[in-house]
Amino acid sequence: MPLMVLTSACRLKPLCRLQRIQAHMMSSHVEPEVLLEKAGRAAVITMNRPKVLNALNLSMIRQIYPQLKKWETDPETDLVIIRAAGGKAFCAGGDIRAVTEAGKVGDSLAQDFFREEYILNNAIGSYRKPYVAIIDGITMGGGVGLSVHGRFRVATEKTLFAMPETAIGLFPDVGGGHFLPRLRGKLGLFLALTGFRLKGRDVQRAGVATHFVESKKIPDLEKELVDLKSPSDTDVSRLLESFQKQSDLDSDKPFVLDKHVSDIDRLFSSSSVEGIVQNLKADGSEFAKKQAETLSRMSPTSLKITFRQLQAGAALSLQDVLVMEYRLSQACMRGHDFYEGVRAVLIDKDQSPRWSPSTLEEVSQEMVDECFSSLGEKDLVSVI
């Protein structure tokens, strides 16, 4: 090596070392899982785990909840916006794998996660200031709980909504027992049992979102929301409607279930899940066959508790629904199907869960009743 190059290299060593240290620090720097910021008089929550589709974990819940409560009484805060980083997902659900691992070994996360998540859902549902959820991307399970109970939910063409819990031995929780039976006709029950996916404008047409705005307009919408001075719900609503009027993407396409709305109301009107399956099989249409096939793959226990959950939830407040759902969550943690569903769908991905009991007929009324029974002093009612 020529002397000049060697000397230069030696002279640069401390600088190289510094750059290496900085590079290492940058690579080992852990991004916050959730960003809690103020922009003028608006509070902004940003879900910030894009690599895992912004899955909601307990530490995120523990950051969001107290801050949300502070902002609610803060005279310097006028509204709350919840959004997500990454462009692909708002929040694809709760960190279910961590919960099942905890449940297997009796770790308290199996109680804490559901308990604290539902307390957060209730806080959103009873929030005293305008709460705007920008659900621009995948929104399932826990992500639905962070948005659907708020006053304003803005869908875009990238929104993908589903409550797919019956496929993993769970039930559509996070207040699903409250909002799903309040959708028109039997649509909520259909979405709950089948896990059917709604996309884009259809999320609003179904009543899950309150507004539809094209994704490219979201940065401008966020800026204008932040610029609102002491906004009332009416002010926020007016602004969202003005953006919706500028968003005509897919407005000419009919609702994906348009042709099937009356079929859903007819076929899903029954006093039992077995009755629904019977209706679907007897109908013989392609649509009915497809739904019967979908239900045959779901956990029979999940289908039965979901049916009863929505039946009961139709007449309950959100708070009472969440008390009921906490009981159901703990029944699932004590049972078999949740662990088996997560194994088949998320871990081994063989998509072949072995449910126990394996048929609807084997899931007795007593088994279902037991899932809904009080947890005594461990009930959610004392803290919600």
C-alpha cells in the first residue's frame, strides 16, 4: 500500500470509528411503538410498528390510555386524531401470539392485555372531545377497537376491515358485541360469524366508517383538522364531509354486498347458529353455499359464543358489552380452540385447526353459559 494512502487511512481511523458507532447506534435505535404528540391544539396518536402492521401490544395500550385521559381534561387540547405510520395498516389487530404464549404458562398478560385493551376501548367510546380515526389501511380486531367507538372514522380506498376472530377460536371482541348488532339488518352478525372482509368505500357503506376520503387527500385533511380552532363535533363533521365530497373514487361502484343484503337478512335470521347453517344449506345459491363453507371452517365454540354475544350486546351499553367480553376472553384463555386457532393460522400456518368440540352440535348450552358466567372479583366491572 502506498505510504500516502496508509497515512490517510490512519488519520481517518477515529472518524471511521465514530461513523461506525453512529451507524450502530442508528441500527440499534428502537423506534417508539406509538407516538403521542401535540400539533397546535390537536393531539395526535400515531401507531408506529409498521413492520408488524401496527399490531397493538400491552405497552402501547399503557402509553395511549393515560395520555388520552390527560388530553380529555386538558384545556389546551381540542381534538384527538389517531393515525398510523407505514401506509399499509392502521392496526391489523392485537398482539395475539404474545397473549397465547402467556396463556399457556399462566402469565398475567393473558388477563392484563384484554382488561386494559377493553378499558381503553371504553374510554374512546365515552370520549368528551372529537376523536378522529384515520383508518387508512388494514383495520382488524384491536385496530377496530381503537377506531370504531370514536365519533369519526375515516376510511380510504386502502382500508381493509374485518373481524376474523372466529377463525382463530376467539370472538369479535373490543366492543364488537356493541357495534356489530347496530349495523343494518343482519349485516353485523354476518360479518361477525364469517369474518367477511370489507374494502375501501364499502367500509363506510356498511356503517363501520363515518366518512370516506381518498388516501392522497389524507395529509391535507390532517393539516386542516389540526388548524381547526376550538372545533365542535359539527365543525369536524363539516370538514370531513367537504373532503368526502372531493373524493369520488369508486363512488359509481355498488356496495359489494348490495345484491345479498336481503339474502343475509333472511338467511342469518334464526334463533341458533345451527339454524343459520341449515338456512344456508337449504338455500342452495352460490352465495349461501360459500357462506356455509366458510362457517364450516370456523371454531364451533367461537360461532356459538359470538352468536350469543351479539344477541345480548344489541341491548347493552358499550361498557356492559365490554364486561361481558372480558368474561368471554378469559373463557377462551381457559379453553382449547384459541390456542389451536393461533397455531393453525399464525404459527404453523397449515390452516387446518383441529377444533374441540369439532361440531356445533357438540357445543352444549351449558358450555356456552359457562363462557358468559361472572368472574366474581376478577370481573371487569369494578375498574371500567
